[in-house]
Amino acid sequence: MKTRLPRKRKVHLRIRVNGETHEVAFAPHKTLLEVLREDMGLTGTKHGCELGECGTCTVLIDGEPQLSCLVLGLECEGMDIITVEGLADGPQPHPLQQSFAELGAAQCGYCTPGILLASKALLDEDPNPPRDRIREALSGNLCRCTGYIKIYEAVELAARRLKDPKAEPSREILRGYEV
Ligand code: FES
Ligand code: FES
């Protein structure tokens, strides 16, 4: 006679994501990345290495950038989580999203959600970060397409647009786009 293994029980948790509280049931071993993607349908957060090395799974937890592949969903009860789906203000993209799109700071886009969230955390803390600070804040987010310069320029433009929504890319940047 076969012995039946006990079915893994699911845990039920209240998680606050992008300003809304959700009741979610998931297997207790799941990471926050898995809970977001598989149990909540929020597939904007990407999974890459799942080892804490690439940064593509970055989300904000209580305002701090965290690698969601290294956090258990169970640990997130009562915490405030922001994913890339929560960046826009209704139909209005966040200045970071707008600047990344406009300056071509995303190519395949796989790294982009994580970079947007890490950049948001930086700009929330320092509205006028020098290039070195941007480089340091994004040092844990790998990108295999853009070469980073456009990403840094997009973060700088977004910082200006958060103060003045009409701010435009500088002439030097636009010159770099001429063919
Ligand atoms: S998937 Fe989390 S750091 Fe790579
Ligand atoms: S845009 Fe392709 S990895 Fe960054």
C-alpha cells in the first residue's frame, strides 16, 4: 500500500502591494518573487538568477529596495510593497518610466523593472543625486544591453522632471541621439 505524503498546506496572509491590501494563499516556502508572479499575477517583477546576484527582481519593501528572490513571502505580512505595476499614477507613467522610454534606457527591458524600483528608492531619498551616487545605487542591478550610460542619463532626467514636469533632456544628451 502506498503511503500518501501529506499535502503542503498553504498559508493565508494579508500583503499590501501597490497601496492595496490583498489576502493571498501560497505555499510557505515561496519567495516574495514567486508569490508576486505566481499567486498574484504581478509578472512585472522579473526573475533572473534567483541567487541575489542580478537585481532584476528588485521591489520596494517599506521604501527600501530589496531582492524579492531572497525574501520569503511569509516575512512580508503587514509590509508595504511596491512593484513596477505600482509606479505609474493611473494612465500617467512615473517620470522614471517616461525618461527611460524617451532616452532609450531600456532595450530588451528584462532588467528595467528592477532598475526603475532601485532608482525610485534613490530619488525618494536624494532628489538630486550626482552621477556617482546613481552608479552606486544601481550597482546591484545588471543590464546586458544598454551599457548603463543611458540608464544614468534617464535617472538624471527623471530627477529633474520630478521637480519640473516640463524638463527636457539636455542638448548634450540629445546630440548623442543624432545620427
Ligand atoms: S532574480 Fe533576484 S537577484 Fe537575480
Ligand atoms: S535592457 Fe536588456 S538587460 Fe537591461
